[in-house]
Amino acid sequence: MQHSKSLFKLLAFLVFTCIGNAMNAQNLDDIVAKHVKAMGG
């Protein structure tokens, strides 16, 4: 289950990064779009 564990870590990292950025930016959609782009979506 190593893959599942690292995936959870990545997800948690993204969530905390989103929250941190949300405190500095009002446009949440822009932040989400940036993360989706960074993930290759």
C-alpha cells in the first residue's frame, strides 16, 4: 500500500497549500485551476 500512502500525502499537501494560498488570494477558482494545471489536468 506504499502507492496509496504517498498519494494521500500528496493530497494532504495540496489541500494545505490550497488553504494557505486562499488566505493570500480571494480568487479561489484561480488557485484551483493552477493546481489542476500543475497536476497535469
